[in-house]
Amino acid sequence: EKDLFVLGIETSCDETAAAIIKNGTEIVSNVVASQIESHKRFGGVVPELASRHHVEQITIVIEEALQKANVTFQDIDAIAVTEGPGLVGALLVGVNAAKALAFAQQIPLVGVHHIAGHIYANRLERELKFPLLALVVSGGHTELVLMKDHAQFEVIGETRDDAAGEAYDKVARTLNLPYPGGPQIDRLAHEGVPNIDLPRAWLEEDSYDFSFSGLKSAVINTMHNAAQRGETIKPEDLAASFQASVVEVLVGKTVKAAKEYNVKEVLVAGGVAANKGLRTALEAAFEKLPEVELHIPPIHLCTDNAAMIAACGTVLFQQGKRSELNLNAYPGLDL
Ligand code: KG4
Ligand code: ZN
């Protein structure tokens, strides 16, 4: 049978990305242009700036993805693009580039949910085994997603306030660490001791929801109170204590859900999956649960990229999903 090539395009936040995936699983090219350096001096992603950078980069990145894969538009069977959720002005750049190419080259267009993409990053490593549970932890999302089959997503728990990555970034800001704060806190945490008492937001007994804003406030209050008393708290210890709280709740709820839903495997997805403390704690927890396989993608597939969008788009395309040329960007799209 003829090979299936899908071009993926991702512009939901601060990475302009394009990738070519063969038969849904094989990365032929994967190009990511990061804007982190330009957002750094503002301490976070500036939406207007992100859109402008996407406009400058998008055609260059797509061209590079085609060149590196050594293919032309004639070889592309479908164009998969992130349609949401994300920053609307950022999403629109990718969506409009995809629409223009689909129209000009007469190639089918498939809109992809950003979080579905994060989950499908795992399929670039190995075939998925259903039922599976995905822990999605990114800058914008914290969700436990149950999948009984391809492209069937059931959100069994989600954050009620801040996303895990958002909490990391905000805590990092109060510690005067540069954006993005997640990796900085992760690094500091390993130099400190988790000796500061911080809350764990377990919520109701039977809930798989998360909440991180209380923890974030507790960290800020701890710093202020110490400063008022003229005491100094080691940032390493605060980072270690914060990370311990986040990781304990994420791992605890993931293990509980994996048991309750009798899943074959647990997948981790999103930027916070790069966290060393989380990876280690998950590995330790699932070592004691050998009937459930734990898979965490390599870090470059955890953070935003277009390979994951093309991987998910391939499955949707094979299932017959087509988006029209009036496709829009949906900043609050549900999974
Ligand atoms: O998935 P992603 O690249 O973009 C979104 O879709 O949001 O995730 C970015 C988030 C940021 O909040 C960043 O601080 C966090 O992932 N992050 C980390 C680590 N690496 C990235 N958080 C904790 N520890 C890390 N090592
Ligand atoms: Zn993401």
C-alpha cells in the first residue's frame, strides 16, 4: 500500500512548528521555531508578539519541514492543523496558512485539538494500547483523559483553576526566575529539601479534578511572611516543597484512576511531562503496579511541536474527518 504523508502545523502558543509524519507513526521531519527568547523579557508569553512571530516564521518553518523530509506538496495526503485551544491570534496564523495551502494545492484539511495532539505524541514512540489513561500536564492544561479507542477522549478530571505548568511559571516569577519557570523550579528543587509545609489539593474523595492556585498562593504567602519576620527561606527548599506537593497530587490521582478504570497503559503528555521530579515519582509508583505500563515521551515530544498534531491528524483523516475551508480558530475548544 502507498505510504500516507501528513503535514502538521502548530501555532497555538509560542512555538511555530511544522512536521511531516509518515503512516501516522514515523517522524520524517519535525521543525520547531521557539519564541521563548523574545517573550523572556516580559516574564511570559505576550499574545500579540506571539502572533507577529508566527506570521514571520510560518512559511519558513513549513518549507523547512518539506525540504528536510525531501517531499513536495504532491506527496502530502492531508494537512493537519491545531484549531484550538490556545491564543486566538496565534492559532489563526497556523489555521490560515493551512487553509491557504489546502486550497492552493487541493489537499484535504483536518483540524486537530491541541491536547489530542499532546496525547498522540506517544504514538510516535509506540502503538497505543486501549483502554489507556493520559495525564496531560502543560502550561494551559491539567487533565486526566480516558481513551477506550483511537480519537475517543473522555476527560475524567481537570484543573479547576491554574494548570500545573501555569503554577510552575507563576511560582518561578515570585522567585525571580526567568520564563518559562518550570524547568528552573525543577532544577532548583533538586538542590533543595522539601521541608516547608505546603497544602495538597486532593479536593473531594471521588474527584479526579485538580487545583493549583491555593498552592501557588501558599508559596507566595510563605515568602512574604518569612520576609516580614526577617527570615530567609532558601529558594531551593521552597522549590523542592512546591514540586513535592504538585507531584504527589498528580501521581496520586493518576494511580487511583489507572486502577479504577483498569487501563492497560498510562501516557504522560505536555510540557510538564519534562519534569524530572514527576517522571521519577511516576516511574516509582507504576513499578508497584506492573499490570499497567507507563510511557513518557522524550522531552522534545512533550513540549509543543507539530509532529504530534500530524500524528493525531493522521488518525482523524483515516477515520474520515475533513475540515472545510471556513475552518476557524477555537481558543476554548473542548476535547
Ligand atoms: O505543552 P507546553 O510546551 O505548552 C503548552 O501547551 O502549554 O507546556 C509548557 C509548560 C510551561 O508552563 C513550562 O514551564 C512547563 O511546561 N515545563 C515544565 C518543565 N518543562 C516545561 N514544568 C515543570 N518542570 C519542567 N521540567
Ligand atoms: Zn501544548
